[in-house]
Amino acid sequence: DLVKDEDLEIIHDLGAGNGGTVTKVWNKKRNCVMARKLILVDAKPSVRKQILRELQIMNDCNSPYIVGYYGCFPVDVHVGIVIELMDAGSLNDIYRHNGPVPIEVVGKVAEAVLHGLMYLYDVHRIIHRDIKPSNILANTNGEIKICDFGVSGELINSIANTFVGTSTYMSPERIQGAPYTIKSDVWSLGISLIELALGRFPFTDNQDNENDNEFEALSDTEEDPGPEHDFDPDATLPLSTQRPKLPPADTTKKERRKSKGVSLAGGGHTMSILDLLQHIVNEPAPRLTSRRKTFPQEAVTFVQDCLYKDPAERTSPQDLLASDWIVNSKVTQSDLKTWALSTVSED
Ligand code: ATP
Ligand code: MG
């Protein structure tokens, strides 16, 4: 039996993205907490009905790696979707509040996402299309699950125009207009894993450049990196190029100063979203390396296998699941529980 909006009492906001806002709610009928996402849908009634019909596919998506679905309904100009509350929040929230995610945990994130992607594709022929840290959720039971996959073509169409900021996890072939495949999700996973392990979005052009000391050293010694100072991967991107190959961003000086990355890079410039897309297509893929940390070779290889720019070379989810990094992991669900609890109890 599906949840209705009148069953729900608002508790508090959990977060907001480009297309929607998510609220923690109390379900009076079932006596439990849930998460309700409201998506602003600018479409005529027939299209809205079609969206609600298409979203019913989520009802058949049952996997320990997919966030549970409880129902959807129209809420004035929005579409409401009620899903399982993940009480540790998204991996994006987690690393922004707690710093880089331990590499062994990142391995379990990779495993969960791959299982989720394979389930969606093998059972429902669904390609996720939006893998990124904010769509990977964790709970204090030590579970990691994915959400916000592309079940409804009509919904994708109706919110597509507001979507610019999210394209930064896009694979080179997608940027160049090729259709989505499960390999594009693998690319997005690779980018997300580096982001979690480094505690920052990986697309600065200084991957092999001495300058990145500055950024990392400073961000690590900072006492309380509040969210408002955080580097926002969806906004403009800091670059500390010595010889800029890309045109300068069209931001004003004042706007640029607001970005922490730029002041740290000292004299660098920001990259607009178009510059970033060009960068992804034209430059070598980022790697899992940092001057301040050594990552296990198995992890480095895994990420590299996710980030072949040619989708034909890129490893499939199935083969990635059979890789040494995943197979040799010693992390248990109880370890993940301890880790998840440590991330929520810290404020
Ligand atoms: P974008 O809109 O660019 O895709 P996003 O994924 O952050 O960004 P939303 O999907 O609207 O945007 O989610 C907003 C935030 O709400 C997430 O970042 C996460 O912190 C929180 N959130 C979403 N779903 C849940 C859930 N089921 N349980 C707990 N927190 C959630
Ligand atoms: Mg989301």
C-alpha cells in the first residue's frame, strides 16, 4: 500500500538540490520516519500524470543497494516522492562535514554502487544517469544505497533545463553527445570515488602539479570548514594553471573571490562549467593520487579502470566487482555501522 501526502507530518529539511527539496517526515499511519522529496515540475496535467505513472516502476525496485520507495503523488506544482530515510545522509554531506572518507570505506561505497547499478540494469534495464556523492546515501545500520536514478523519461525532460550544475560527473562520451550507457555511470562512479577519498572534487587541473600542496595542506589544517566555505563542485571550479590552456571563466572578480579554491590557489582562476566540460573531454582523466596520502595500489587501479576515456576500454560493473580491491576488502557491515555512527555523532 502506497504512502499518501496526508499521512505525513514534516519534521525538518534534509537538504535541497537543483531540482528539489528533501524533508524528513513522520508517517502517522505507519509510525515511522521517511524522506519526502518535492520536485518542481513545470508541465501540463497530462505530462504530470505520465510522470507519476512512470515513477511506479520504483515500486518494483527492491534491492539492498537501492533506497526504498514508498509512493508518489502530486503536491500543487510539485511531484512528491516518498523514500526510505537514510539517517547518515549522502556521502556528499558526510565528507563535507567529516573530511575525506577512509579509503577502505570508499571501497565499500564502490561495491554498493556497482551492485545497485547492476541490479537496476539487469533487472529493469534502467541506467542510473546521475551517480554522484549526493545520490549515494548511508545509514547507521551500515548500509550504502543509491537513489535518484532515471526511471521517468518524462520527469527527466521536465526538469532538464535546470540541470546544468550536475553535468560535472558526466563522462567524456556523454559530453560529446553519445547516449547514456551503464559505462557512463562507471565514469561518474570513478569521479565520485576520488572525490570521497580526497575530500574534494577532483577536477582541478593540477593533478600532476606541485601547486596542489597548497590547496590540500590548507584545507586540511583549517579548523572548522563550515559548509558555506566549502568548495562547491557544482559552482565554478578553481584552477591553478601556470599556463592556462582554457579561456578564463566569465565570472567577475568579486564572484571569484568568494570561492575558497581560488584564494588558496593564489593567482589561479576559476573554470566555468563549459571550460570544465572541455577539460573532461580533452585532458587526461583524473587519478586517485594525493601528495599527502598514499592509497593502496588496488584502489588506484580500480579507479583508473573506471576512468578510461574510451567507454569501450572502461571496465564493466561486473568486472569491477570481481577486482582485487573489492574482493580483498576486509570491511564488514559492522565496521560500516561504526563508521556511519561516527559521522553523525560528531556535531
Ligand atoms: P541535485 O539536485 O543536483 O541532484 P542533490 O542530489 O543534492 O543535488 P536532492 O536529490 O534534492 O539534491 O537531495 C538533496 C539532499 O537531501 C541530498 O544531498 C541529501 O543530503 C538529502 N537526502 C536526499 N534523499 C535523502 C534520504 N532518502 N535520506 C536522507 N537524506 C536524503
Ligand atoms: Mg539527489
